[in-house]
Amino acid sequence: MGLEIQSKNVSMNSATPSEFNFNSEISQYVAGIASFQFSYGNDDHHIEQLSLNLTSNRPSSQKVTVSVTAIMSDSSGNQINLQNSYVTVTVIAWTGASTNAVLLNPAVSVANGGRSDGINLPDSSEPILQAALAGFNFAYSDDDHHVQFLQASVGSQQNGSVGFITATANMKDDSGHFASTQSASGLLIASSTSQPGFVVVPYSDQSPQVRTIPMGTPVKDAVTFITGFQVQFAAQDDHHVYRLGAGPDKVWVDTGDNTQVQTTGVQAWMADKSGNIQNNNKSSCSIIVVGIPA
């Protein structure tokens, strides 16, 4: 079959994982974040811990399950409000006959400024070598604090036939308090051929408007992964947080031109309950679109 793709909202902090069912036997798969929003619900608060983690399994030959653990909390017992929060998860799977030309490497956690252990690639020449975000983890060891700046992103490096996932992860207020735990989790998509049966197109923006993204070839279906986001309050100030998030909520093939896809806004956002929101000149979201040729 080749690559199969799915994306959907999943239950957070649930004892029952979400199921992704595919048409053929799965030989490789990865799960990552397409979009998310965390909210405290009715009020804003400091942040002591902020994390998003995916746990994926393959319980049968054609099924992947994904559990999502989401934490946003302060030191006074205020927790994320799941009714006003969401996570959209994308799973892509190589199904049918296995291949040595494509690698879907599951997510690994990498500390801020670091890189993963080496990952064996299909070849020393990789026309496609792309990391995508599968989680993040921030925590203060001393107390909770306002937030001024938040960033989580992953990238890829290559040395011959060995690849690496890199990470940048920062959370701070404007008084010099940085989170003591700062890490991001990244998955890796690699191919030693330029036409593996799917296309990968990167895109970055900070806009709430529908975006049109050229794919370079006709496609019949598409999904997105966040590769990174950064969000900062205006005027260099820090504030309580009411809600924060990143990523487009939906993606679809343009009905008038199937060489391009459209998404809802590609952006990162943050707000308190007093009207303070992100500075759009210093905030952004980066994604990749994975498309299946028509």
C-alpha cells in the first residue's frame, strides 16, 4: 500500500487510548502533534509545569493506539481544563510490503540545545529528512511563575548514514526565571528516494487566516505535523496564562486545484484573562504537510 495517513482529535489524560485503524499491515509508523490548545478554563494562573506527551503502540497488525498526557498546572493546585483544551494527533504508517528506502523513526525526547543518539538512515543521501514535534516538557523546580516566552521545536541533522534529532525548548518569565526542565520530543521521517510515494512540504506563518500551501504535485489527501512554535507576550511583559496553543486545526486538499492544500490558521497563541495576547511579530508556528500523490 505505501504510506497511509490519519489525523484526529484525541482524548487527553484518558485511560482509554485513541485508535487509528489502517487498511493493511503496518511495518513502520510515527505519531506526532498536528495542533493543540491548553486552557485553565475560567481563569488564568501561573505555570509550574507544562507538558504534552504521546504514548503510541501497535496492538495489532493494522492498528495504532495513542494516549495523550497533558499537564498545565501551577503550585496552588490549578490544573488544565480538559473541556476547553484539545490535541490533534497525526499518525502516518507504512503499510503493506516493507521498504528499506523509507524510515519512520518513533519520537525521542531531547533536552534544550541537545541532540538525540544516532539514528541509522536508509542511505547517506536523504532527499527527505524531516523531524516533527511529538511532545514537550517544561517544569520549574522552585515555584510557579508568569510566562513571557515559550518555545518548542525540533530539527534534523545528518552525518553520513546517521541522523540526529535536535531540540530547542525554552520557557521563561521576564525576571530571569527559566524552567529547570526544558525538552522537546521529535520523530523523524527519512527517505533515500525523492519519490517515495508521499511528499513533505514545510511551511511557517503567524496568521489566523486560511492558508494555501503549494505541494508541487497533485495530491489526494494530506495531514500536518507541527515542527515547532514560539509564542511571546507583547511589550516584553510576562503574564498569567489563560490559554495557549499552536498549529492549524484542519487541512484539506484545495477543491479547485489539487496541487495545493489549504489549512486553517498556521499560528501560535497565548492569552491571559485581562486582554493580553501574543505579539504576532515575535510568535510563529512551523509545520510540515505530508501529502499522498493523486
